Amino acid sequence: GAVVSQHPSWVICKSGTSVKIECRSLDFQATTMFWYRQFPKQSLMLMATSNEGSKATYEQGVEKDKFLINHASLTLSTLTVTSAHPEDSSFYICSAAAGGPGETQYFGPGTRLLVL
Amino acid sequence: AQTVTQSQPEMSVQEAETVTLSCTYDTSESDYYLFWYKQPPSRQMILVIRQEAYKQQNATENRFSVNFQKAAKSFSLKISDSQLGDAAMYFCASHYGGATNKLIFGTGTLLAVQP
């Protein structure tokens, strides 16, 4: 149980285009989903927290107009990187948690984004 | 501010031996949760073990166990009978506390397993 999928697993796009990444909890309802960014050989950096039906909460320094997050249902959250630039190239990981504070986050397999 | 510190950037262990990865954290919360996650080369984050701070008993999951010292704010991970498949980056994480599931991660320890 507790499987989280992410699609696509990798994407290459041209500078200036937008890219959408989907995160789905397959066998449980996720009250909260998280989006992280990870640079090579570094830890995970939390970008934002999203709760179903409400606006995402962004971490300090993360541009909410650039990284649009939608959490339309208890099993789906999307991250859209708008007007992507080469510096947005990174590994993006989502996670999902059910229940109250302290519940385990289950992670998706990640999406590798390369902006040319 | 809450912090999680992993002081060992890299560790190495012989197959079948035991290794301990260190983690210390700082929090002002009285009720919180601690986690160890494993990230193999595939980069899929996998939960290894979860500890509830109000429980004195150390969590165990098969060959993985923790030494949770609440007063010292220490949360080390012990891997017994190490296997080649244990080679990965290991991240310690602390729950932010309060009405949130947010985690703060340490910088990670890269574990190599020698055959």
C-alpha cells in the first residue's frame, strides 16, 4: 500500500514553455501533498504544501507564479512550471500524506526536468 | 529554527556487518515524529523507519532499528547484516510539529556496502 505515482518521469522542453507534472496517490486519499526540488547530491528542498481544495502554501523564496500547484482532488496534485528556463532544470519529487500531523509522507518516483 | 544534522556525509560497511548512521535534531515541540528515508540510485525515496517521540521504545523494522535519545535529541539508525541493496543515500527527517505534516530533512549520508 501507500503508492504514489508521478508523471512524466522525465521531460525535456524548450525555454519559455510550460511543463505540467502530475502526482497521484494510487491507494489512499492524500489530505496533503508536497512538492520538493532536489539538486544533484543534495537534500530535498520543500517548495510547497498543498491541501485538497485550497491554495498551496509556498516556502520562502519559491515563486508561486512560476510554480503553479493545483490539488483538485484527494488523489491528484499537479505542479506546472511556467515559462521554464534552464535554471529550472532539476529533479522534482512529490509526496503525499494521509491523516493528521506527523503522518508518514510517501514519495513519488520523481520527475527529471531538462530545459534547453 | 528547527534543524536536522547528519554529520557523516559518507559511510562504508562490509556486507553482513553492522553500521550506524548518526542524526541529531533540534526542536521546541513536545510531540513530534522522526523518520529515516532511503534514496537508492533510482532516486525513489523509501521510508525506512518512523519513530513517535512520545514512545520511549525504539522503533525497529527487520534489520533496521533506531537508537532514539530524546533528551539528547539524537536519532541514529542501525543497519544490521548489511546487504548490497542497502547502498543508498539515507536521509534523517524531523516533523515540523504542530498541525502540519511538513518535514525538515538532514543533508544525508551516502552509504556504500562493500562485498
